[in-house]
Amino acid sequence: MKLYSTNDKTNVVDLKEAVLNAFPKDQGLYMPVVIPRLPDSFFEHINQFDFAELGFHVAQNMIGSYIPEAALYQLIQRSINFPAPLIKLSEHIFTLELWHGPTMAFKDFGARFMAELMSYFLRNEDRETTILVATSGDTGGAVAAGFYKVPGIKVIILYPSGKVSTLQEKQLTTWGENISAVEVDGVFDDCQALVKAAFIDEDLKSKYNFSSANSINIARLLPQSFYYFEGYKQIADKQRPIVYSVPSGNFGNLTAGLLSVEMGLPVHKFIAATNENKTVPNYLETGNYEARPSVPTISNAMDVGNPSNFPRMKALFGNDSSTWNLINKKVLGDYYSDKQTLQAIKDIKLSYDYTADPHGAIGYLACKKYLKEFPDHQTIFLETAHPGKFNKPMEKAPGGLNQPEKLRAFMSGNKISIPCSNSYEDFKALLID
């Protein structure tokens, strides 16, 4: 499997290089040189595969013989060992629950697969890899869980102080061992900028072998494509158009969906559903991409003003003068306020006796709007995290806050974090010390 940088198509590397050194020197993002389409026979027999088997076929289609079949199968069996059930709310609205993993967020898919893949690549090497990861909420906890005590790997998680939920903070600050958390006085975009600056700092390269566990790492995107196929598998009526509504922050999730379409998945449309951080919906409306400072909301994992994966989205549509028109044929944009989100949580509970989290609720609102124009289509919104992870907004929801034992167990841990300003000089000094 070969991958190119979105900033220089002549910069081509193999999968191992792209995973272990996730950020190219030209500061682009790695993308597959070729995205093979799955054979018709795969879709004809898709209902015969369990989730891990389905993921294996999708991964093998992309990776080919680069990883031996038996090793790849075992890798996926160990990482994709929890379900993604499709829940029917009405004839036209479904939700795909992606929170059945160890930290109860969709990031578990990418983090666990990436940990297994990195362990495979490093199995015969005497080197320590340091993973730098910025989180707006759920990524940090999933990465911590996936890489906890993995030999040869240290993890440093940067998160914005006071801008993640109490539970999310516990999930990324209570591990110890090879997991460290840096509490940044700023917003998610500051954390992301610090990580990117460290990757290209020549002084630090002499001290660290850096990699990333954010969705800028291609190892995160491949397993996230699995559940789009899994959702399609569970739809009974595969003849009517299927639309995925994707709560979006850094846009790795939506990019993974677009990759699945390139592999042959018959998705009619995607909806990029955001909160007030509406950089991409604005682009889809106007054709102008204008990054802006992130705005804090109750759907905090989507509080991203300059999504890292946007260049990948453009690359999938040619990244030229026709890109905007081509993206608009496949991707719609929509955004909602906190007030609308809270009302949607109440409406979903009262209408369907289903509890959505603040991110899934935004996806639901986009489905409702879409169905007004196309009432015969089928919509699936991604439920990206268990509602119990969001204490403040969910306390106001019908039925109140419900935290499963799996989540409550994190609350008893002791928070250990390293405070840091949003200055790169301060962060660099912290790493050197």
C-alpha cells in the first residue's frame, strides 16, 4: 500500500512510514495512491459477515498483501471486538451507535486499530515512539485506553483546560504508566497547533520519534470506514437511497465515510452536521474556506475551527477548480446552536424513547431537515458517544444523566495533568525537560 502527501503527490511512502511518521515534512496529510473498489461479491454476501470479518475484508482491500492475511485478521479481531448496532427510530431515521467500546466513544475504533497496527510495525524494532495527540474530548481517552502499557510507545495527550467534560478529562488524565496529559490554557485549535509545530521541529526530532494518534494519522481513518459498511449491512431496504448524517469536528469521521464510497459503498449523500463551528458548512455554501477560532459548545468534541482533515476531503474530489462543485454533489452542510441541540435531545426522547448525546442530536436535526425535501430516503445519524459522558447538558434531558458502570469507574481515578500555556516555546520546554 502506497500513500502520497496532499501537499506533494511525488512524496510517496509505504503504510509503515505513514503510520509511524504520520505528518509529512511538507506538512500535508497522507492519502492512498490507489483506493481499490471492493468486488460486487462482497456486497452480495455482506450480511454473512460479522463486524470483524467485514472490517478484515475492507482492510485487506486497501492494504493488500503488505500485511500477511493471518496477521491482519488477528489484528482486527483484537481491535474490533465490540458491536456497532443500527437502531431504528422510524421508517426513515436510524442511528448507528458507535459507543460500545471501552471508553464509550467512536474514537475507540481508530485508537484500538492504530495501537495494534503500530505494535505490529514495531514488533522487531528497538525504538521508542512518542505519540502526540490533541483532543477536543473523546480522542484522548480512546487513545489512552488503546495504547495503555503498549511496549515501545509513550503517549502525550494535549487537551484544552476547562473545555472537555469532567468525565472526558478523567478518561485522559488518570492512566499513568506510558500515558501523560498536558492541560493547555487555550482551545482545541491551540492544542492541535502545538502538536503540528512539534512534528516539524528539528530540535525535537533528535530527541523523539514522533507520531500522531489524531485523525491526521491514516491508521485512524481506515477502521472508521468499517462502520459505514456495518451500518449499510444492517439496513433491511438497500434499494432506497441511504444518507449518512455525520456529526463533524476535525472531519476524520466524514473523510472515512467518503473513503468507503470510493471503495464502492452505495451511499447517496453525506451531511456534514456541525455546531456553531461551521467552517465546512460555510465552505459548502459559499466555496470559500475560512478557518476561524473555535467556539465552545455543549457538543465539545466538535469544537474545531480549522478541521485538519479538510485537505483530505478536497483531495478525494480532485483538489482543483472543480472541487467545490464535486463535493457539493456528495456532501451537504448543516449546523445548529446549543439551544437547538438541547431541544433535539428532548424531542428524540419524547418521540422515540431514545436518548441521544449532544453530538448525535445534531446529526438527528440534519436528518429531519433533509427528510423534509426527500421524505422517501433513509437517513442514518451517527451516535458518536454515550450520552452519559456529557454531564451538564444531559442533566437537563428527560430522564436525567445515566452513566453506565463502565463510565462511573473512570470518575474514581486521580487526575494527573501537566499545565501549559498555549505558547509553543513553553510546550517545547516541557518536552525537552
